[in-house]
Amino acid sequence: MSRKISNVSKALVFGFSISLTVLSSCKKTANHMDCMKSDDVMKQTVAEVNPAVQNEPLTQLLTVAQIRPSDASGISEVMFLENAEIFQVSEGPVLEGLKTAFSKNTKVQVTFDPWQANIKEVSKPSVQELTRTSGGEFVTSVGTSRTINLATTTNESIDDVASMGIINITTSTGLTNVVPDLATAQAMFNYLTTQCCAIGGPYSLDRCISFQYCQDGCYARAHKMCYVINNKYHFDTHKIFSFANSGGSSLSVRGDKWGGCCINWWYHVAPLINVKTPTGVKSYVFDPAMFNQPVLLSTWLHFQENPACSGAANVSMINIQPTSSYSPSSYSGLSFNTDPFYTSTNTTLVNYSGLITCP
């Protein structure tokens, strides 16, 4: 573990082309605090959840988001709404089971190897399992779509929160919309990194945050980070979702902080913060799983197009959501599940607390 964690200082530079969708709904209001309740939500117990074991298969109840047709070798790509990773599946009973679940829009019990990105087994879940994992409400957003082409769009315009319309999207009572300087943003970021499960504690939060495991769980990490930023520091937040939901594209990154292996996602999410800089207010992303400091939105997006990890690396769309949005509820990236009582958040953080990115 120590060898992997010591590699935190490596830098990455990539390219991108995106279609931008700016959204601003929280259930039927714009106030994300309506979805957050009080500090009691962070005390939800997850006693029935045991941490997953490194290099052992994981089993989860999942909803198929999309199945991409097989290539010449008979390998198909499968994406799930509740898991950010892109999985590969060979022709056979497993793929047929996933296709059936997809066509019927039903959840399926999936056993998979996240480090090899392959699926080992699928089965029909019991009624009890379906009841236990039934989700909360989801929001269908009605934002404005913008297409951005690298030939005509600069990084500076992407990082300009005023032009993107994300200042004061929400009307959160008691929260400050703009962090006053980068030093304050860095201090918040540093505090969050001390809550990483790989450090071993003691932790100030009720449970550690699994920054050291990047194959999945970004939605839980983002939700927990937003809670801390909102309630400990009283600054407003949004969620930035990136998607590879066009053709055969993928979000492809190197986990250089944790050993340098490649990871492929169909979506990723992190907190988006407005920060005052000497040249104006800019959009900064908090993603301690990948970086050692807050990074500009454009940097975060470039990072996800690493050609050394995939020739299909491409951010096809991004979506700026209120803090309440938790994970996609559709492959289109235009509707989202919520987790107002942090049940899924806490369960995911516990489940992934003992895992690391690169086996």
C-alpha cells in the first residue's frame, strides 16, 4: 500500500471534446438543502455491510444502463447505472442474462472483478434484496445543452463560471456561493484528504472516504465531500458529471496516486466549487482520488482523456447538477437519482473502505 500511496505527485495532461449540459433541479425545487436534511442523516447505520476484500469478486444489485455491441472478438461492453466502471463481457449466458435484464429494465445481481473489469456471474435478485436496495426519488433535469469544440473553445471559457451560468444556480440559505481564495479552497481539500481510508485514521467523520479506490464510488465520495463543504465550511457546491455515453467512447484515466494502472469509466462525478481568483471567479473541482489540490474544470476534463489508457478516450458530455443529484438514472445523463439520507453513500464507502485501485 505505501508504495502506491507515495506516487501522489505525478501529473497528467490530456485533450477533450465535450457537449455541456447545465442543469439546476433538486426534486421540484432549486434548493439542495431540501434534500440534505440535518446532521442526523450522517448517522445512518450500515451494520449489515461488510467491507469488500481486495482482489476478490464483488457482488452488487445493478441496473444495466447500456450494452455496446460486441467487437470482432465477441466482447461486449456493459455499463450499469449504479457503477461507473465499464465492464467487458464475452458472448454467452452472462451476456444473455444482462440483455434480458436490460430489455425488461429490471435489476440483476452481478458478480464482477473490478480490477479486470469483467463480469463473472449474473442472477435474478430476491424480493428481499430488491426491497432493501430500492432507491429514492430521481430528478429529470431541464437544463440548457451546449456543444463545445476544442477548435473554437478555450480552457479559459470552460473555467469561466459566469459564462456557464453556475453562480447562484441554487438558493441555498446560509451558504456562501464563492470561496474567497485558492488558499481557503486548498485548506478544505487538505481536510478531506485526511479522511482517506488508506491513511488509517483517526478520522473526524463518521466513516472514512474511499479515495484510494477509483474503479467506482465517485458518486458516494462526491456526496460525502459536498456534505462536508456545505456543513463544516458553509460554502455552496454543485456536482460536475462527465460522461462517455456516445459511441464506443470511455473516460480513461491513470491512477497515478495508487500505482499507475488504467481505469475506464462511462461516467465520473466530483464536487464543483466557485473560487475567486486574481482573474475572476473560476470553476474548480475537488477530486482527491486523482489530484493533490483543487483543479480547474478544464484540467479535470483533460485528465479523463488519457490516450495511453484507451484510444477511445473521449468526454462526450458533461452535466452540472445541484448537490442533491447522486448518480445517473439514465444512460443519457439527463436524469439522476438522489440519496437524501446518505444510505447509499455510507454503504458504498464502507464497502470500498478496504480496497485499493491497482491490484
